[in-house]
Amino acid sequence: RDELKEIVKKRTATEYMLHGPGCCYNEVLKALNYERTLEQLRNRRSPKTPLRNRHDEHITDRIMNLYDRFADTLEGEERIRIAYHKLDFLDSSKVKDHDKKAGQVLGKLVNEFPSRQDVWIYAARYEMEKHHSIDNSRGLLQRSLRLVP
């Protein structure tokens, strides 16, 4: 019980910090890392049973909402880094519809930063390594050649 009270207190303080004025990239990363460690702790403590609990997806949904909520407030390089963090989280966890959400993140990233070469290369590499689709990867690179001078 004391541990739960401490978690609730920490989450409340984090929410106030994130909604307060002057919330920056480092504070968002601290909140995301805290939620990720909570998820890892829950995974270690929960029994490995095939039965699913309705609370199993709660922390991962919260992490995804934090990513979505703060990706729109950040600009430029920080926005790209937070998208990379989100893709890393999607790869490391068991989120439902992982491929669909990763595709949405990459599509949004490519549409927002069409002149950034590193974004195109990352998207093509992700497509080739994760989906084993050389044709889609080649198509992304050819599209980037048309858009990036």
C-alpha cells in the first residue's frame, strides 16, 4: 500500500510539472522513463500466466498518450528525437497493433520533415529491418530522392 501511495504521489507531481509553464524536453523524458521503469517493474512482478488482466495495457497506454501529447508541443530536433524514443518503446514492449502504430509514427515524421535526410534513411532502414520489405524500403528511398534536393 505504501508503494502504491508513493507511485500515485509521484505521478501527480509529474502531471503538475508537465502541465505547468515552461515544460521542457528533459522533463518529458524524465516522466517517460519513470513510466517505462514502472512497466518493467510490473512485468517482473506479475505472474507469467496466459490470462490477461484489464490493467495489463494501462501503463503502456499511458506511455503512448504521453508521447502523443508532447510530440505536438515540441519543435524541430526535439520532435524528431521524441519520435525515435517512441519507436524504440514500440519495439521493446508488447503494444497492441505495434506495426500499425510504428507506421503511423514514421509516416507522420516523414510528412513533417520531408527535407531531412536522416528521417528518410531511418524510415527506410526501419522498413527493411523490421518488416523485411526491400521493395518498400527502396520505394521510400526513391521518394526521398525526388523530395530532397
